[in-house]
Amino acid sequence: MSSALDQRLAWVAADWGSSNLRVWGLDQHDQVIAQASSDKGMLALIPTQYEAELLRLIADWLPANRQVDVVVCGMAGARQGWLEAAYLPVPTPLHQLGMGAVTPQLASQQLRVYLLPGLSQTRANATHFDVMRGEETQLAGLLADHPHFSGLACLPGTHSKWAHLEAGTVGSFSTYLTGELYQLLARQSVLRHSIGSDDLDDEMGRDAFMTAVRESYEAPDAFSSRLFGLRAQDLLDPKLPSDAPRHNLLAARLSGLVIGLELAGASRQYASDAPIALIGNHALCQRYTLALDTIGRPTQHLDGSTAVLAGLSLAHHALKETA
């Protein structure tokens, strides 16, 4: 690292997921001046390996004459991670995430590491049990960018999260296994013979997706029946195109069915007129925007990486104030 960058580094932000690690070096104004990543997520490490993996990525950034804070969100704080950072129960003010941080013992004197907690929900304070770890930091980032936001935040993904935010606090949340359900159905069920790529690059695919969203949203009780209907349609419908376009169309329809089911659940749990903020990567949020447009729900979008950095910055400032 150059001496100029060495002097500018104020702290390090890290998003440590199950499969990947992303780190950013930031200056005193929270501007990114360095970044790195690896495929050493929680699933690839045991607790004694975390420090070495972190140093492997950031050692060249570190000044020799002072200690640098590292603020970490995600699965490093899980029970199977580096050191467990116990869940904070909702309702939780998001500016207080740093209060639940834990600090693992380190061999290196160059770092001070803070592992942020996730959030939990029990039957004592909601209708169902639930947990999140990592997404809470993105929610904090949403509020850092939009301090007065009240409404619903949706974080699409393998396990999609919906959270109700009001006055800077997560009041309740729900997890939907939408992405995982799609993969299981498309790759390991009888539908695997009929499902291709679910890209929505053409009008026919988008129309099939939107129609399926509406069907699942309006009649979630028919979801299982409509799933098998995809296989039957593949076998019987002469109007379908042939070969790859045929299976891509059915894949778009499957995607619409599972997302429509998620929207049906979320809409029945939360107010139907609440503003919705989507947090995540552009392609997935575009798909959810199309789905939500189909049922008449406008949205706004915050990039997932932008959100996590803003949330980690918020936590870092809170930690400095209490140090």
C-alpha cells in the first residue's frame, strides 16, 4: 500500500457471508479507497481461520503505527462463525446495532474487530419465529440514506426478507424461501424436465411472468396445483414455442408463481398501502419491481452494496461514540 493510502485509511468494512467475503478500506469521510473479496465465506472456515483470511486481504492496507477498526456484518457473527454475536430481538432501533457487537480475541495488534449482531423474532413479539443476519445492516443503510423512511423493505434473494420499518426501528419481519424454492422446483422436482432459463429478456417471457405473479397473488391456495400445471402445459399446450424458448417461457412462469406467492404472503401480513423499498442487486430488484407493478405497488430501489456500506458506516460511527 502506498504511504498516501496508508495515511488515509481510517477503518475497514466487511460483509462476511456464507459463501463470500467482501472488504472495503475507507477514509475518514467514509469514502472507499480500497476493496477486495474472496470465496472464503463462513462455510469454508473454522473459527481459528477468520483472522488469517481477513489479514490476507487487507494486510497491505494497514498502517504500521496505529490500530484500525474493522466492522463486520453477516455470518462471521453466527454461532458457526468466528464468534457468535447474539441476535437482538425486535423491535430494534437500527442505530443501536453496534451495541450488540462482539470483539474476538486477535493475535494481531493491528486490528480491532467488531462483529455485528443479527435480529430475531419470537412468538412473544410477533406471529412467528424468524431470524436475519446481514440484512439488518442493509436496513440500517436504507435509513442512513433515507432517515425518515417508514414502510416496508424487501430484500430479494435465496431467502427474501420483508421488514416493517417505522421511526428508525425494525418492528417485525418475515422470511420467504422464494429463491431456494425456485431452485429446488426447477432442478430437483418433476418440473426439471420443463424448466429452462428464466431470463425476462423478451415480451413473451415478461408477459408469462406477470400473468403467473397475478395468479399466485390472487389465489395462493392454488399454488401447488399451478406448479404441476407447468408440467402438464409442457406436455399438452400446442401454443407453446418449441425447444429452448418453450422451457424458458415455463421458467419465467415458475418464477412468477413463486414470487407471486411471496407477495401474497407479504401483502396479507403488512399494510397494502405502505411504501416499499427494494434492497439488492439491480437484476433481481428489477424482477421484483415488475412483479410489484403487476399488483399495483410502486417501489424504490437501493443497491445492496451501497446499503451494506452505509449500514456499516452507521454502525462504525455509533461504536466510536461509545468507545
